Amino acid sequence: MKKMMMFGVIALSGIALAGCYGNSNSDTDSSSGTSGGSQKGVFNVVVPQEMPSADLSLATDTISFTALNNVYEGIYRLDKDNKPQAAGASDMADVSEDGLTYKVKLREDAKWSNGDPVTAQDYVYGWQRTVKPETASEYAYLFEPVENAAAITAGEKEPNELGIKAVNDHELEITLAQATPYFQYLLAFPSFFPQNQKVVEENGKEYATKSDKAVYNGPFTLEGFSGPGTDTEWSYKKNDNYWDKDTVQLSDINVSVVKESSTALNLFKDGQADDVILSGELAQQNANDPSYQSFKEASTYYLEYNQREENSPFRNEDLRKAISYSINRDALTKQILGDGSIASTGLVPEDMSKNPETDEDFAKEAGTLVSYNKEKAKEHWDKAKQALNIDSLNFNILASDADSTKKIIEYLQSSIEENLPGVTVTPTPVPLSVRLDRSNNGDFDVLMGGWGADYVDPSSFTNLFTTGNSYNRGRWSNADYDKLIESAGTTNATNETARWEDLQKANKLIMDEMGVAPVYQKAEGHLINEKVKGIVHHPAGASWDYKWTSIEE
């Protein structure tokens, strides 16, 4: 996810691509089955991967976050314009003048799906559970703006010292260590949602491993989920205990995992699916179908080089640059993906964040920091061979086994081998859950991964590659880079211009060293039953929200 990171106070936000999807003005049914097979109030969705986790503290990917965003709810929920609105809260938080204290009044009519009231203590417990080291949450770092969060995760302080407290059953007080421009957006992100302590503790290690091992407070409940990383079918059912249930029009959302785009297309044509993802030739062939839509994501897919060991060849900057220069990103996005994805020019995607003074897009202001250049690829490969005292190199590219991803790494294999004589690349596609495990354990040579913004700010990407960050899976490290990121988050946190400059300098530094190699900015091509209205898409954060979705008869 992509996706998936990283706004009231933020002059940096600037997404113009969000909103509801579902064609509204076409009277013509296409040959791809827009007459549909949906029953009233039933929406059938196809996704390309299994769900790796249904645990709010452990989820890290776009599939999981979409599920969690629909079956849970936090203090805020993003609306169709990507703006935070009161959800679990009865109104927007009262924020102190220095930006360090958030006072939140919760709605008194919010309930869990088992009938328990949702209380302030549920937020306190959920946040503490995520940041404590025993949970080993990869997303604990997102809590670092909260007072004492980093020290708790490091085992230096106790969870009850986290800067969140229940004033009473329906009032919260949140204390930040540092004013954080994008913090209100985090309050709409699944990692910050409440958790029912009684249910978590009753289920122990089984918590959230199956849909009946958890309770939910969102528009829907999770049903039929039988195992993280393995289950290929689950559903979301309307939650009759949800405080705003009258807004929810769907009774059921059935989710099926289909990894082959051609199979997904056939399901759509047969009326068995209402929303499927297409890429490559199928996306191109269906681009003029009235049901086809492309959604640009605030996400970047990139290659990470495993630099964990001292003798790793990928510690050689020339080798990293040679590989990056050997990739024809335009050809990849147009010929292989064909779904609206665009070639990356740097780490931070386009149309996500804007200069607080000039309103210039971050990526466009940064300029072209990665490109295809056969001559430079060979030049850096020759330098790398000399420095490493090698004539050839074999390495694998680890990636998920979705249909489009397999085609991507096969293309990368061809492009790299063609432009770097002596290099042999082995594509290694595996199920997403396996890819995540191997990524975390450093069991790869080169990793084809990606990141989707959790909030609309460049730091969602630049923060990833600080020394020690759990998402810095290749372990690239640079002390100057770390200082720039620290400055943006502390010294210059409330100075928008200086903070922006810090992030641009950090962005340029990692690209100058090619610490990672950005490849493309993701877009998703969808075929959507034209009777389906009001799906909300978020380029950053949890991608899809079905609270306002309906099916016209």
C-alpha cells in the first residue's frame, strides 16, 4: 500500500484526484457486463492479493487498510474530498495554539458490534498496544509525534506514559511531543483507531486472525475471514450497531482474491463482479469502455537494494545507479502496465503535496532525479565492476505474485540484463504475505516494493529511509539524511518553508546516492459496474471507503 504515507494546519496538502467513482451519466450498457449481477445492496469486489492482517496494530498494506477502514472507525474519517471529518468524535478536536494538545469529545452513541459502548479508554488502549515493543508493530513509528511514543517503542518508558489519556468515558486529551502539521490526518488512519481491550485479551494470540475473533465499530463488520495471508474470500456486512447506519446503503460487500487480470475480466463480463482491476494489455483494450476508470495513487513503487551486510555489492553506489539508469520507466508504464501509472521522477509522487509559499508540486519542484540512460548505465556498471573486482553479477528481484507485478519484474529482468552485460536477474514472485516476511527479514537481493502515502505530506516517503526505520528494508543509511529528517520533524516542524527545504534536500540526497530506485507512480485501472455509485477513493491513506456506496436499480 500503496501505499500504502503520510496534513488543518497543513499548507502542504494538495490532492485534487480524490472523490467518488461510478459513472453517472451513461445510459448505455457496455459489452463488459454493466447490466451487472448484483443483488440489491450487494457489491462484489475483486482484489489481487490476500489480506495479510486484520489486526489494527499489525496491518501494513493497502488490502488490509481498506478492509480495516470499512469495518472500524477512528476519531476522524476522510470524506470524498480527502478532508478529515468528525466520525468517532462528535466534533473536530480543540487544538491548542501551540499545536501540542488535542482535546477530543467522542460521540456517546458509538458502539462496538457486540453492543459495548466505544469509550475513550478504547483509544488509549489501542494506541498503547500499537506502540509497545511487545506488539512489534511496524507502524509504531507513525505515533512518534505523540509524547513518549518513540521511548515506549524503544522499551525506555511504559505504555501508560503515552501522550493520550481518557478524561472520562467520552473525552480524550492527546499531547504531542512536537507540533505536527499532518497529525489530524493520522486520526483518520486505521493504525490510530480504537481497540476493545476485553475482546483483544479474551482472544489472545487468536485476536483478529479470524473475523469472529474481533469486534468492529465501523459501517460494516468483517465476516468470513479465516486466516491472514491465506483466505481468498471474505465479506463486509452492514453493522446494525453503527451510529450512522442509516447512511450505509449496502447490505453486503463480497471480496474475492483473483490474481489473474484475465480471470477478473471474465468475472466482470459474466456479471459476477462489480469492480475489478485491470493492467497491461487488458487495461489498454478496455480503456474506452464506459465502465473503465483509472485512479492515480499517491504511491511510489521502487527497488530496494539489500545493503545489510558489509560485503553486499549493493553498498556500491555505482552499481545502484547502473541498475536505475538501465530501466526504461516510460516503456514500463505504457507498454507493460497501461493503467495510467506514470514513470517516477523521484521518490515522492506527483500531485500529493505543494510548496507552502509557491504552491509548486513537490515532485515537479524537485525535477527529474531518476531517468533511463543506457550510456550512464554502462558507465556506472563499468565503475562498479572495477570497484567490486567482478565481471558478472547474479541477483534476484523479490516481489509479490500479482499478475501485473510478475510482468513488471520480468520487464525489469529484460531491461537490466540488456543494458548491463554480465548481469543475470532472477524474478522471484511470491504471495504478498511471504514477500512481506522476506522483506522484513532481509531475505532478498533486490526488492520490488512500494509505498502508498498514509497522509498527504512528503515526509510520508522521506521518513521511511532514516537509519533504523523498519520500512528501510535495504538498510541504506546516511547521517546527513537522518539530520535533515530530524530537523523537518523537530526544529523546523512549525516553520513551513524551512521544513519544506529540509524535505527537498533529503529527497535530493537519497536520489543522488540512489539509496532506492523509484520506478513508477501507481495508478489502478478499474472496470466498475455503472450501477455502483458513491465509492470514495483516497489517493493517500486507506484507499477505498464504501460507507456512502449504493447500487442503483
